[in-house]
Amino acid sequence: MRKILVQLWGGIGDMIWLTPSLVALRKKFPESEITVISQETTPLDVIKDSGIVNKCFSLNAQGVLEKLKLLKEIIGIKPDIAISNSASPCFTSSFISFLSGAKIRIGQNRKGRGLLNTINVSLCNNIHEVEANSKIFSSIGVPTDSKELFMYISKQDKAFANKWIHSHKIKDKDFLIGIHPGPKRKYAKRWDIDKFVELCKLLKKEEKSKIIIFGGPDENDLVQYICSRVNGIFSYVGSSNLNQTAAIISKCCLFIGNDSGLTHIASAVEIPVISIFGPTVFWQVKPYGEKHITIRKDLPCSPCYKVGKPIRCKTLECLKQITVNEVFEKANQFI
């Protein structure tokens, strides 16, 4: 196959869960030109410049002229195969594959919406997204034995992280804990921020433990709220460079966070993760790997999240019932 187009729908976590399939795809077709198009721009940082893919660009276009230019770019790829990831909206992704001119178009056919695909893959609802993506890619003979996640970190990113760690007088003997209280725009995924404050106070009492509160460009208020209430902890609010953030996360001994992109990056750089889950379907989207711990409440109404639909629950009991001591006890297993 000369050219392969891969569609990535979703956020940073979705890209992380796609990486085992992309790595296996590159090994299967080492000479092929692989292009990844993404619903958003930021997730592309996970693989950009890594050598796994040849090209990548975002579907995020504003205005008629930009959308026409984007359409021309998609048609110009002229792929032999077009593949959509497990989180893709069936009709939209199959339509884009059709527009690209690919003769082989692979995706799902939920409720008959993948009618423009030439190969439809049936997926179970009780498997992780990593496994679901592997099943889709296996339809063209891509091996499914490796499930190792990937996050690209360059030498420059590593140097940046080393300099940042050194400037904050963090030593190798310190037990460094990363914490992410976001995502900012998805309140239904966020554990109470005051509980994060109390957790940090408990963790600070542990000998040699040091804490970094992480956040994205729009999460500075969450980060500063915690830092203003707990003495002696550090903050890192990333800019647009996701890879530098990943490089600093890779220096941690433990990462604690909600269902967010940074939590999944921690799992990709092989840092033990404690993830706090509420209404989302945890078995599909929890941090992937054996060393991670997911804390959640198995309520009769949980999980209630459905893809593409807002969470209507106003009480979020599934998150409220998770106590600070529960999370602290799990953290102590690592410390």
C-alpha cells in the first residue's frame, strides 16, 4: 500500500490509545506514506515529528474558504486505504474516507451510519479503546500483539524538563508526585478541587515527597487555587507545547488525576497512575496498563456517560462519594 489515511477523532487520550495501532501499522507498511488527520490540533503533538507518521494535520477549520482548502487537502492525499479510529462518528468519518478517494475504507457501522465504508468492523462495548483500535487495524493484517502506548518526547523536551526540575531544586531522591485537577471544560469529570487540596496536605507530610500541580493553558485558576492553599508545592501550567509537559510528567514517580489527557500521557510515559473516575465508562477509557489504579464508585446509575451526549446528572454522587483518604491510601501503596 502506497498511501494510508488514518482519522483520529477525540482528544489526547484517544490519540494515546491509537498509538499502539499506529506503531504496528508503520512496522507492517514501513515504506507507506501514512497521514493522520485529527479532529483537534493538540492530540497531534503525541506523534508529530516521531517518524511513525509522515504527515498530520487538523480538521479544525473556520469559515468557508478554510473548509474548502481542507477538503482539497484531504482529496489531495489520494490514499489507498482510509481507516477511522474507534471513537469516530461513523457517518462523518466514512464520508471523509469516501471523499478522499480511498478504495478501501475501514471503520464502524453503528446504527447503519458507516454505509460508505467498504469494511465495517463490529466492536464490543466492554473492551478498552486500545483493544478496539487494534481490532479495527487488524482487518488489514496489522499485528495486534503489542499494546505499548507511545508519547513522543524529543531530546530538546528532555533537556527542558531536566532544566525545569533542577531550577526547582527537585532531587533524584525525592518522591515526585504529579497531580492534574482538570479538565477545565468538563466539570463532570472533575473531583472536588478542595479534596485535591486536602490530598496535597496529606501527601506533603510524607517524607521526601514533592508535588507538582499540572494544568493546561486554560487551567491556571485550578492550579493556582491549590497552590495558594498548600505551602511548598510546585505548579506547571503548560503552554501549547504538550511534549514539554509530557517530559516533566515523565520525571514523576506517581501521577494522580481525573479522566483527562494528562493522566493518559502519564500512563504512556510509564508512570504509575491513580485515576479518579465518575460518570464515564471506565473500562473503555481508563489509563491503559497493569500498574495503574482506578478509583470509582459502582453506583446503580453509573456509568451514565454516552458518547456525543452531555452528562445531565446534577449531583455527581459517583465523584462526591470518593474520599480523600481513599485516594491517599492508594497513593501510599506507591510511596
